Amino acid sequence: INSLEFGSEEWVFPSVRGEGPIKNVRKTFLVVLGYAGLPSEITPHVLRHSFATVANGMNYSELTIAGLLGHRSGTVTSRYAHNVDTALAAAADRVSAEIARLMGMALEDDNLIPFAGGKVG
């Protein structure tokens, strides 16, 4: 795969049959893994777990990591301690940049730029 084709302005992965987004992401996920040169054994859960692990290693709080992953916390305190969406987006950007750095890449102007050889994005 040399590039990803986007067939809709509304959906990143539009349904091949009918309107709306795809319903089962497994086939599309395998295509994305192939494009990224990653093994097909990787699952969305593995990526979420890895993202959370990196965020934890960057000393983000459990509450922030839960927010990054879209988890709802049932504690009384969490009902009062809300993270602002912009703060979560900034945290997500920092964690993504750290993952890119660990993979030998740099995030620059919303594009992945490899440190050495090869085209990434």
C-alpha cells in the first residue's frame, strides 16, 4: 500500500455499503497496519494499552490517562475534577510525540517526519 484513499469528507473510513462509517474496523485496521509496516497481531487494544503506558511513564495522572482513553470514572472526586478537552488534546499530542520519538520519528506540523531515511507521512 502506497497511500490511503479517503472516500468521504465526513468519514475517515466510510462504509463501502451504504451511508456512514464502517461498522467493523478489523479489515481497515489490518490495511492501516500494513501501511505502517506493523505486524497484523497488533490490535486496537494493544495500541490503547501502549498509549496509556507511555502516558503513565510521562507522569500523567490516572484521571488524565482515563480521559485520554475515553474511560468514565465512577469516583465522587472525578465528578468534580473534569479535564478540559483542550488539556486532554494537548496531553494526547505530547504522548503521541513521545511515541513518535521512541519510534525514531518526530512530529512536526502535524506530520510524522523520520529522523533517518524512509517516508513516514
